[in-house]
Amino acid sequence: MSLFIIGINHTSAPLKLREKVAFGPEQLDGALCDLSMQAGLREVAILSTCNRTEVIASGENIQTLKITEWLAEYHQVNSVELESSTYVLSEKDAVLHSMRVASGLDSMVVGEPQILGQFKDCFDQARKSGTLGGELDHLSQISFRVAKKVRSETAIGENSVSVASTAVMLAQQLFSDLSGCNVLIIGAGETSKLVSRHFMSADVKRITIANRNMENAVSLASEVDGFAIDLQSISSSLPDTDIVVSSTSAPLPILGKG
């Protein structure tokens, strides 16, 4: 049995390519089954976040180029461009990489805690899809234990660090007093939820949530004592907004010229 990790992340690929190769939660079940069949993989999991997409595979005679070609075909991207941005790790290097990812040491914001939950979710999804076996389950358990040890025995977890908290810290540097600021958050996913909670803790004047799905916008807005609007109302809200944070899975920018 061989172990391989084939992927792209914030150090190997530009944002535009990472966005194209990302998987939505609703895609993973079908993607795992299709990849397993097409590439002849005994076990496979897919870790997909805003900063990385990685295929974690175990089996006999794994052909990594087949996996890269499958990724390119699935997401309709240029295979040459994808291959030039892809890293391939095997055996011991793959295990060490897995531990670093789960611990937050390989994240864009080093030490951010969200990755451990995302890492766990990727193996849970593989289990549900029937593509998780003994090898990958063992890898996940080892990586979880190491990540918890890193957080409990080092200073990496002493401060709350994430892309969301970093965005709020940047806002605090730009504005001497956030209590008079109106914040517009575009999106209602996990990152937007974290950003909203951080801004609420910073005691900003007003938080407005804009989202395509109004039900989700209202739900998040009620959680942070804010207001909910649809995407079409963004332009009319901008003149009264001091800070805008956009975090969506949309393939194109929500805000743009014109």
C-alpha cells in the first residue's frame, strides 16, 4: 500500500486557480466516488478549503498524474497549468505534511484553529462516501493526536488566530475606534460567521449581512444583532459602510467596477 498527497495551496498556486479547483460540500460525495473509480484508488479523501485542495490517497500502483488529470477535467481547468502548481508527497513526507496541516503549521495564518475541524470533516466525508479504509483512518487519527499535542504543549494556540480574526485586527489598525464603524459582511458561511462574531466582540456600531440566501443572512444577522440584506441591496448600503468583508464561494467577485 502506498500513501500519496496531491494538491495545491496558497504557496504553490494563485488564488484564481485555487478557487477553480475548490470543492463545495455538496460535490464531495460524488467526487470521491468518481475519483476512486477513475484513478483506481482503494482509499481516498479530499481536503478542500479556501487556501488548499488536496487529494489524500492510499492504494496499490497509484498514478499521481491520473489524479491531477482527473482534477483538471472535473473542474474544467487547464491540466498543464494545474500540474505546474501541484505538489506530490508520498509516504513519510505525506504523513508529516498531514500532521503540519492538521496542526495549522501549513496554514496561510499559522496556528489558525479552523483547519483541524476542516481536516476532520474531510475524513468524515470519506467515511460516509465509503472511500475511507484502515490506512487513511490511521493517518487521520495520528494527525489529530499530533495536532492536539501541538496545541496543548506549544504557544501556537495561546492567541485566537484565523483569517477572520486577522481581518478584524487589520480593521483595528486602520480605524482607531471601531465603535463608530458600520460593517458590511458579504456571505453567510463559516468564515463570515467568525468575522461577524469578532466584529461583534469589537463592539462595532452596526453589522449588515448580505447573502444570496436571505434565510441564511437573517439567521446570521440575528446571531450578531445585525441586519440582513440581499446581494442586490449591496450598492445602496455601501455609502454608509466603513468596512467591507467579502467571503463567498461565488466564482466571480461580488463587488466590482460598476
